[in-house]
Amino acid sequence: MQRRHKIVLWFVVMMIGTAAWALAGCGGSAGDGASAPKTVTVVESEGEAETEAPEEEASDETAGQENARRSAESYLETAAFSRSGLIKQLKFEGYSTADATYGVDAVSPDWNEQAARAAKSYLDTSAFSRSGLIQQLVYEGYTQQQAVYGVNQTGL
């Protein structure tokens, strides 16, 4: 592996590790994003009393799929990822390939925009030629088209 790839890979791993550490320290409180069940007012006919019943949240997600989706959302809030890179990260976190793939596909970000964010991030920390940055993005798992789009957005 070239020296630049090692440095960039180290930087990406450190960013992911920092994000994972921060996310791990934020769980468990009442303000963790969990919401109380929603209620729906039901009126059966005129003159009868109104009743409130909990609304059933329809979800076909398994617990593993939901957690993988939520993890994917969290990662994308802090860093840019290619589709394959995000799946690899979720697998590294212990999700099965199926759950990781489901989570990433359920979030379905704009991969071109992710490539643009990644390109900008690379240029913020290191100097690249246009072709070198495209190669780096492809190495990180972006398609050639996504990499070119991302680099184009930087003006390079």
C-alpha cells in the first residue's frame, strides 16, 4: 500500500473510531431519541364518548435491521462514506452482512454527495492532484462516476 493510502486510511480509521467512541458514550438516557407511543383519537359514532388508543407503528424491520439503519444514519451525520465503505464499517461493528446492507440501503443517501463530502474532506487535510483524488475515492469504494462527480464539486 502506498504511503499516502496508509496515511489517509489511518486518518479515516481515527475519524471513525472517534465517531464510534462519541456515539457509544451517548446512549441510555431518557433523551435518547425514543418517543412515547403515539395516540389516535377514535370516534365511533355521534353521541358516543371519544377514546384514545395507542397507534401501532408498522415496521417490518428486525431489531438488527433497525439498529444497523440507525447506526448508518449516525455515521453519515459525522463522515462521508461510500456504500461499500459504510457496509464494511457496520460489519466491523458486528452487524451481519445482511443487516449492514439493509441498514445502508434503507438510509439510501445520495452517494454522489457523499463522494463530494469525502473529496472536500481529503482536500482539507492533504494536497491531491485531480486524478490522484479520483483514484483515492475509488479506492475508498466510490464508483468512478461518483468519484469524478465528487472531485468536480471541489473545483479541482
